[in-house]
Amino acid sequence: MLFGKTKGLVGLDIGSSSVKLVELKPLSKTGRSWKLMNLGVAPLSPEAIVDGSIMDSTMVVDAIVRLFNESKIKTSDVAIAVSGHSVIIKKITMAYMSDDELSESIMWEAESYIPFDIDDVHLDYQILNDVDRGDGNMDVLLVAAKKEKVSEYVSVVQQAGKNPVVVDVDSFALQNSLTENYELSELQVTALVNIGASVMNINILQGGTSIFWRDISIGGNLYTDAIQKELGVDYDTAEMLKRGESAAGVSFERVAPILKSVTGDLGVEVQKTFDFFKATTSADRINRIFLSGGGSRILNLDTYLSERFEAPVEMLNPFQNVSISDKQFNPQTIQDLRASCSIAVGLAMRKPGDK
Ligand SMILES: Nc1ncnc2c1ncn2[C@@H]1O[C@H](COP(=O)(O)OP(=O)(O)OP(=O)(O)O)[C@@H](O)[C@H]1O
Ligand SMILES: [Mg+2]
């Protein structure tokens, strides 16, 4: 995570189509097991956040206030995440040095890897192998997020009267919800693909360790736009049609080919990223794909990706290690929301001292 400490915090994922809130209670100090305390989703109209920028902060503040009012959350401490072009994640190799030396020189080092002015970013880093590996070098994970973007998101949380104690990155929060819920074999390469409304986050892991990250500025909106354009319907109708719901008397036979064609375009983008991944790492195949995000619920997207990449595709269940009371939460609602909630769950699963 970029900065901050964690203790009894609420995961708040401020997405462009909705704000998601998750509160979990750890059931044991060491084990990976939780209880779901609160879960809420507040929809946002498409004008509120455009291309990752908060355009109408009142709408976002209201959504956060509403989510807290609807729940009985006592803490005000919140973990949020940023993503998209204002976040740069890089693994760099540099001459071996001690922690202290690194903390002094990282700004200088980072300068050559980050396409922004170093004064405009929050910088964080983590040494990936802290023992000298023999060639006198070490790998360092470098994360830079534009201050402007971070303060935009921090500000809406503060205006809602809450305290943003952690600012994470979508891709890392997502990874956390995978590794806290699943056992990954050390020999396998797993791709995690989160499809939101406007951003697709791809995080590829070797065993439990992440080795590749990319955010692409496309998502479920592609389907909505195409349906609107091809069928001449408004946004709300297109949103319903893409979920397979009936609206404006349009039959699903007219919607299905549009979904199929957009899925092909999305597949091309995933392919480019996977090809780039294979070209720049020692891995030559992806063994397993996990999907999450509301956009991954498009009919047959999972089958399509599985055939295209010849790998098993499954929907990430962020609640695999979370016990959920049927009395408190409607199982059907949980089923419907779980794709959209992976990042909020990953944030809520942050532990003190996590990095
Ligand atoms: N049942 C469904 N079938 C198809 N698409 C769906 C379904 N439910 C939600 N979506 C789509 O999922 C997207 C929202 O997903 P999600 O909540 O993960 O995004 P977000 O976090 O708000 O956006 P972003 O992270 O891109 O800013 C929207 O495009 C929405 O239309
Ligand atoms: Mg999102």
C-alpha cells in the first residue's frame, strides 16, 4: 500500500459506476478467516467519475455518507485505492544496498522510471529480495501515484466525515483478495483480470507473488456504449440489456451479437497484455485465469476467454474465507455483488503493517 497504518478499517472502493463498502471482522489472529459485518453498494451516475477523475465530488461524497448511514459501522477509518494512468507500478533492478541507503537514494532512482515529475507523486517501494542474490543486485517494487489523484480521492472521503488511513492501489487490493482466499501453487502462473466500468486491472502472479501489472482504460462501459449506438437506446436501457434483462421491448437476440463483438475487442486487449507479459518475463504460459469486477459478468465472457487463452477461467470469490450470516445478508444479493466487491474486500482484509 502507498502509505498508512491499518486497524479495524473499512474497505471503500470508489469505482466509476458505484462505491462499494465492506467491513470484515477477523476471526483469528493468524488464520485467514473473517466474518462479514457490513456490505453496501451505492450506484453513481456516469457523470460523477469520468476516466478516473472525480468530476462531481458532491455525488461521490453523498454516496459514501449514504453507505455509512445505512450500516452500523463504528469506525471512521477507511482504506481506499487508486488506479489507472496516474499509478505506475514497476519492478526495478538496482545495485544492492541497505534499507537506509535505499530510502535515501530511491527518489533519484525512481526519477528515471517514472514518466511524471517526481515532486508530483507519492512514492512507495518494497525490496522484493532482501538478501544479496549474488550478482550484487536486488529487485525493488516501485509504486508511484500522482498526488493530485490521491488527494482527489482522499478529499471526498474526508468531506464525508471519514478518515482515509490507507491509500492502496486497485491491483494490489485485488491481489490481496485472491491470495487471502485461495491457495496458489508455486509452479503456476495465475492472471487476475478485474473488469470494472472504465478500467481493467490485470495482475499476473507466479505462485503467490505478483510479477506483472497493467491497468487498461477500458471496461464494461464498452458494452453499454456499443448497445446505445447500435440500437439507439439510452444509457439506462443499454445497462439493463447488457445484463440480459428486458427493456424497451428489445429482444436479447439483437443484444447478443453486440456483446459478442465487444467481447472480441476486449479479448484483443487482454491478448496484447498477455503477449507483452510473456515477452518480458520468463513465463511462457498462463495456467489459470481469475475474473472479477462487474464487467466480468457479461454473458459467456468467461467461456470466451477460456477458449482464447486455453486456460481455465473462474470467477474470483472474495468471500471464500469469509463467513456470511444468511439472516443478515440475502444470499442472492451476495451472489450478485461478489464480482464487484473484490477490491473492497481486498482493502478490508488489510492487516496492520501490511505492505
Ligand atoms: N450482471 C451484469 N452483467 C454484465 N455487466 C454487469 C453486470 N453487473 C454489472 N455490470 C457492469 O459492471 C461494471 C461495473 O463494475 P464494477 O463495479 O466492478 O466497476 P467500478 O468499480 O464501478 O468501475 P471502475 O473500477 O472501472 O471505475 C459496469 O459496466 C456494469 O454495467
Ligand atoms: Mg473498480
